[in-house]
Amino acid sequence: MLKGRLGLEKARIPHVNRHGLLWLDRGALSVEVGCLRFVTAGGNLDRGSYRIPHQAVSIILLGPGSTVSHDALRLLARHGTLLAAVGEDGVRCYTAPPLGPDRSDCARRQAELWSDPTKRLDIARRMYAWRLGEVLPHRDIAVLRGIEGARMKKSYKLLAEQFGIAWKGRRYDRNKPTAADDANQAINHAATAVQAAATIAVAAVSALPQLGFIHEDSDQSFVLDVADLYRDSVTLPIAFAVAKEAQHNHKDPIDRMVRKRAGQEFRTQKLISAMIDRIKDLLLPPEARETEKE
């Protein structure tokens, strides 16, 4: 560690110069002779013992079947490396300790944009433009939400027709989550999986999950904003594909089928990495993004 401004310690290798994510599962993360070591029975890595370059990555995602020692947490904290406990392929995010990158540019820029009503609306309009494929002229967030809601109803109907699913509308009772039909249950589970991926992405750049531009009340408002950017391209295709599969697969529960397919899609599309890039595109000015690439 190096002494930074005001005597605060900071990591020797800035996060801008590190690699991004490292996935570990089915093993034990510990410290051996001052180095981070992962012994795995076989998962994302082949069976064996691996020395982990903890100073050269920004975040370690620890998957199912894994344990972590107190000494490993101490070493990660010392070098400013994040650790998140996640589900298979990142379809759940259980915890992300408050150990962020050594830069606050995303958070500061997000707070600046959010605190200015005009800039906040501009960001919301930009996010809607990404989702809807056009820049809407309206400058009332309620109107924008209404337009997006109407478009979503059409998307549900079109995808249901594409996958051959009988669709009676979006219905969900929080008190009776399993009472909904297969398609609605699959949408719920797929949305949860994509939200987990967005949680990881927001944590990885140290953005502020509470400061959403479209969502407002939740303490995960910005996470929901990011997740919704992929509702049409990731969440709904996963959900309706599983609903179609469920017509012939009566053995596996819907949530398990969704998690499995979501994990496959996350890997194929490199979803979390794409979310991180999209967050930076949204929050950071072009000159700041160019500086990160140097």
C-alpha cells in the first residue's frame, strides 16, 4: 500500500490499470505465504491450486461451493480489491462488501448529474433512447414512463407470439408468486437474475445504487435503471424461451430453468462487462473515458 493524500492508504496498482472480473467457484480462497490462493475441485477453473493476482483485478466474484478465509478478506481489503458472493454465472448477488475501486469519478459524476433536474432528465431520456431505439422529444418523466410502459406491452405480446406462448398480460401477485402462469413467473425470475448482474456492475465501478434516473424510491434505483436497459434484449427473451421450454419440461422448476439459461446468456453476451461499459458511457464524459483507456 502507498500513502496517499491526507495520509490515506491506496492500492499500488490503480483500478484503471487492472483487469476487470475474476470468477472463482467450488473451492477455498485463502492466504498462503502472503499470497492469495484458490484451491478448487473444478468449476470455472480446472481442479487444482491457483495463485490469484489480487492486485491486478478489480473484483473477484465468488460463486457457489466456495469459502473464504478471514485472512483473504484482510488481504483483499488492503489492496482495494472487491469481493462479491454471487450465484451461478452471476444470476444472483448475495453480498458485495464496501470495498470500491480507488477512483470516485463515476460516483461524483453520477451525483452531479442526479442533483441537477435538467441533467437528470437528460440522462433518463438517454436511457430511454437506448432502450426504445429513438430519442423521444418529451421532457416529462411521467410521460416517458407511460410511453415505455405501452411499448413493453407490445414487446410482451410480440415475444409471446414469437415463442408460441399464450399471453394474457403481465400479472404478478407478490403474496402469491407461484400463482402466475409460467411466462409471468419466468419474467420475474429473469428480472431478478439480470438485476443481480447489474448489482455487480454498479459495485464494480463504485457507482451509487440509490441514485436512479428513472427509478426513484428503491435503495437499488440505479441498479434497476441499468437492469432495465437489457429488459428487451436479455430479460424477456430468456423468460419466454424458458416458458416455451416449460411446456415440455415438467421436471425442473421455473426458477431453476431461468437461472440456467440466464447464466448461459450472461456468459455468451459477456453481460456484466457490457453493463460496466454502458455505465461508464452513461456517466463519464468522453475525455474521461479516453483517459481510462490510456
